[in-house]
Amino acid sequence: MSCLELYAYSTDQYLKEGIIKVGHTKLGRTDQRVKEQFGTSNPEVPKYVLIGTLPRNITDKDIHNAMIMNDCEHIKDAPGKEWFKVKNKADPFEEVKKAYNKVVYGSNRPDNFTLREEQESAVNKAKKWLLKEYSEDVIRSATHPERFLINAKMRFGKCFTSIHLAKSLNSKNTLIVTYKPDVIGEWIDTVNNQVAFDKWKGIRAKKKKGRHDPCLSDNGEFPSSDGPIVMCVSLQDLWIGNNGETKKRLHKIPNISWDLIIFDEVHYGSRTERAKDILDKLDYKYRLDLSGTPFRLIEQDDFCSQQVFTYSYLDEQERKNKEAENDPNEELEGVYRQLPDLSIATIEITERDIQEQRDKFETDDIDFSLNALFETQNGEFIHEDAVSHFIDGLCKRDHDARAVSVFGKLGEQLGCPAKRHSVWWMNRVDSISALIEKLKKHPYFSRFELINASGSDSKKNDDDNNIIARDKSVVQQAIQRVDLDSSKLGTITFTCGRFLTGVTIREWESIMILSDVQSAESYYQAIFRVQSAWVDKKSGQIMKRKAWVFDFAITRCLKVTYDCASNIADQVDQQESFEQKTDANRNNLEIITEGLCESLDIKRFYQGRLIGDSTSAKDIFEVLNHEGSKIALARRITSNVLVNFSCLKMLESNPELLDILKKVKGYRTQEVAGITAEELVKIGVDASDLEDVKNDPNTAPEEKEKAIEDFMEKEKDKERQSRKKWYATQIKRLAICMADFIYMTMEREYNIDDVIQTKSPEFFEVMTGISKDDFVLLCDLGFMNRFALNRIVREFRDQEDTSLNPEEYIYESLKQLIA
């Protein structure tokens, strides 16, 4: 008997009742078979799915029996014997998948994915690091030998990959800690729905309305399980006191020895004092960190290249291009082609676009301040006329249309769809509220559903005129309504950051960046939201081929692109240095910057022109005044990452530290008269308080804005700036002196502890101006960033490896070249 394939079909009306037909046919005949059975006289179009290939000697009858065992009702009086009624009306075909997987794989679960090549590579690299399969020198040089970081862009499948890693490590109990409670559902579905994790159980620490997942009881009892467990808890929910006390519901979590802890979206919460305090009180063997944009984390927390797996937008595009080359007619089911191409249009706002002088909105940090343009007072825009001109310009289609017409002529040129679903990213809640009120009265934008996702609590409930979105389902429901309403032009979701991390709204085709965001992490997290795949599940049709980013600050766009490229290049440089594959003629920073410019199709629109200029790495380096060479070790030694103003508050209890800082050697002596410990303590307290407010997930956006404004007002004091500059300079000088010491000493240092435990303490004091004990004290109290220092030491060692054995290095390089 030849192999058969299993299919299921129904109609829109039958699907509402949970009625489906399940049958088999010869391989490749599902389309034809459904058409034969359905006929041409039926007014409804069949909805069908190909479930999978049946093994030899297995038929649809075996699947029918499995469905009956799963409480699906066999409709006996229907024409034919293959009609069933299922209870799961939300997704009736899921019941067929469960039965198929039960018969074929022995698991009564609906999903059966396999690891893609890049996901398998991530698992293998993480396992190699966590099981310490590298040399002792490499492990010793790591600041966090028990941690591994998966640095992968959204849609990589970090949940699926991570649980496979847990499985490969034979983890019996895994704890997921996430900064974003909304993503817990994805973790639970991954663990509880995949055939690969049969008998595993995903458990919520806290019940969620509308879901029926396994949860902890109010007394903290775990649901029964015959296999490994995966506990999911949000950082906001998890609290552990100094003596291990916690909420009654969570009381077992601190007492369990976890085989693996997974910290999701680690770049958000991991560096807060609260997060560090919680993690320090948990007992675990391994830790896996996950992030899509861990730029600062890699630099500040010091991850060496062996403990990081990076999968960037460039990697994804490379696989997408290969998939297209191998299947140009799209005959096979693609993985990467489902993701839309992302294009960035960065547009100069001219005086003609706002009918105002540009210099009103120019600052030292950004070429045009969107925050200033949309600033409000008493609920009204301060620059009301400028905002009106800008909004009008967005939708112009006539001969007066200029580059800002992203909802008009430029949007048409770029190929944006007629019905738009867009997200607008702004800085302030008040600005969003004022703009929504303005757009309601606009002749063009009033035809959009305007969704306020800013987090404002000024309106506790939705009313006829306002849509307040605190959950993504509100946005999705609005999109569904608009798609059925021909009088509507689309939806616009306004946000200060909500839904821009860890959330997918597949219909979003564009993002407008109307804030002064400077963080490459935040920027790339946000823009990749609109690059999510949108595929019709039943027909397999790709619904979104392209997506767009509209950025109205050109220099900012180029800067964050450079920062992103620099982060990726840094990882490549480290890996090549470790493998001794460094090529003096290969500039990774330039190559990766060029790759991002090309794959993101970055176009710059100047002076209102509707024709954009392409962007290259050379353009970015020229604009940012970079020479285009890789970030040198010398630049890292003088980086601001080394400086932590918050720790200055410790001078209150340790005033002697000021004398230590004053002794640090320098090429020129700084003026220290008039600098007191009390003044520096005040700077430290203010910096620490601001950091706490910014990192507190429970603080309202309005409170954060107020705290930032108060802090910036204090920063205007010139004497305060002078004191901060003095402190930062002393810290950087100390790092330079330490580097000189490493270079001059005959010892081989593998990490910062080797420097601290040097056998040449007198020489250390000669080179730095302070004693070894003074240096240890500064490191222990956080005045020196140990992680950043550790990285400097390690990179010195890597460079020494090639310089100490030049003949061997040249010989190995020649062998690779010949090969």
C-alpha cells in the first residue's frame, strides 16, 4: 500500500459549528480531491488544510478512531463517513492534528515542529558552554561562566529553542523569569502543545483570565506532572525577601534547586537592583539569557564570544535569499520568505513642512526633535500650527506633496497598501492624547480607527469616541472591524512603548517614529515589530510582503544603525580573535554596516524631495565622523560604560574613597579644589533614584516623565557638570593606567581577578597612583565596572596570543588562505 496524505476541510458556516470532514488521498492530490468532493454548485468556498503524510498501512480510519477517543463526535447520518463535530470551535482543525500526532508520533499534541538549522546551532553552542567543554583558560576568563546568551532577533523562535536546550541538558525543572508578563502564554503553548516536549508541563505562577493553563494553587501547590516542569513567572510578580520569604503562592520557588533558569527579555530587567537581588536568592545550575537587542548588556555585563549565540537581521536575510534561490516559484512551504522585506525611509523635516524655523527643534542630540514638535501644555500643542502643517503634509497627494507624505504620495510610490494598519511611536502620554483629539477632526485621518495604547489612565473605560488598548486583543479587534468596513482607511495605534517588545500584531505594516529615542536597543526592538509574518493559515497566502519604517530624524537613524552594526561586528571580532582567524584586510564593522544599509534599504529623503538617496557604510561613517575602522581596544578603555554615577552615593559612608580617586595618575592634573564628598553624594543619589524609577515596571509613564524632567533640570547646573566630568575622567584614567600595567607586567592576566591578585603590587601602585587594595575597594563598591574591566583584560590576552607567537599565527593564517 502506497503512502497517503491526510487532509481536512469545511466551510465558514460549518466551522462555526465545529463540523469538519477528515479524509485521505494519494500524495499530492489534496487540492483536486477536495474540489471533486465539493463540486461546483456549492456557493461556499471550502476551507481546507493538509495535515501531513500518513505512514504505510495507516489510513484516515486510524485518525477517525483517535478523534473519537479524544471526544470528537462522529456524525453518523452525514453523507459519507468522514464528518466530525469537535468541541474546539476556535480552531477545529487542531483536533485533527492532535489525532494525527497521536497515531503517527504517539503524542496527543497539536504542534510538531523541528529545530531549524540555526536553532540547532544555538542549542549546541549553549550546551557546549554550559557543560564547560571549552578549555580551562576560556572558562576562567569569563565573568559569568554559568550563563549563556542567545542574542537573536524576534521571530527566531527563542522559546522553542530554549526548551530544546533544557531538554538536551536533561533539565527536570526549569524556571522562566520574564520582564514581559504578556509573553508567558507563548512559553506555556510551546511547552504544552509541542510533540517534542511530550509529558513536559508548562505552569503559570499566576492565573490569567481567559486562559486555562496549569497554574500554581493559591497555597503554592504545583499541578501534578509525570515529566519535567517549566515554571513561568514575571519579574513583577516574583518577590523574595532577605530571609527567603515571598508570596504564599510562590513560597516553593526560592526553595527549589532549579536545573535551568531562563531570563527572557533580559536587556530590560536584569540590570536593576531588584532583579539582581531576586536572582541572587535563587538556587540554579545553569542560566540562559534571551534578548533580541542586548547591545548594552553584552558590553556592560561582559559576555565573551563563546557564550553568546548571535542571529541578526543579516543572518535572517541571508537564509531568506537562499530559500528564494532554491525555490524561485515558491512551490515549497517557506519559512523565511513569510517574513516581509523591511525598508527604512528616513526623512528630513524642512521649514516648509512645518512653516516654522527649524532651529526651534534642533538640539545637540538629534537633528530634529520630534519631542519638541509635539510638546504640550495644558493638553494643547505648544507649536499647534507646526503640528497642523506636518499632519497635513503626511497625507498630501497633489503636486504640493513632499517627502513627509508617507500616507500620501510618497506612501503610494513606496507601495504601501490602500488600507493601512500603522503604529506611531511617541514620547509622551499627553502628546498622544492631544494628537488623537486633533486627528479626530482631520478630514483624512478621521477615517482611521485611532487606538490609544499609551498607558494613560485618564479614561478608565472605552467610550464611543476613544479606544484605550491595554491588551493587544483590543488592537486586533479594531483591525478586524476596520477590515470589514469599507468606509475606514485603516487603524493607527499610538504608543509610548507598549506593544513594541514581545508582542506581535501581524497586520502592522509600518511604524512612524515620532520620538527622540536614541537607544539602538529600543529602536530595533520597535521596528522589527512591523516585520512579523502575516500568512493566511488556511490558504497559505503571504498577506504582507513589505513593511516600512518612517523616521523623521536622519542622523539618529544612521547613528542607531551604526550602533547595531558595531554590536554585531564586536561579536564577530571577538570570535575571530579567539579562533585566531583575524584578517587585517577584513573590516567587520564596515562589512556589517554595509549589509544593514543594503538589507534594510535605508533611503534618505532630503529637502522635501520624493526621490530618496541610498545609504552606504561610507555615508554613515562620514555623517557620524567615524573613520570606518573597527572599534579599537583603546576606545573601550575610555568608554562611558566604565562610569557609574550612582555609586557616588557610597561616599557618604566611605568618604576616604574621594582621596583614593584624587590619587589616580594622569598626564595632566585635574583641578580638584572645591570638590567635596557631599556634592558627589548628591549626584550619586539623584542618578540612583532616576535609575530606580526608569526600571520600575510598576511606575506610570507620567511619573517616569516627571522624574526625567526633574533630573534634566538639575543637570543644567554647570558646576554639577564639572564635578561629573572630573569623576568620569578619573575613572577612565584609572582604566588607562590599569591597561598600561597589564601591558608592562610579565604576568599573563586572564581576567580582572588576575590583575587584583597580581604578584607585583608595588609596580601596580607605580603605574596607577593607587594601591592594589584601593583598586579592589573601588571595584567591590562598583566605582569600577568589573565586567567592562574583565573584557578589557580578556581582549588584551587575545591580542597577546598572536603577538607572543607571530610565526605560528602567520603559519596558521597561510594554511587557511591556501585552503
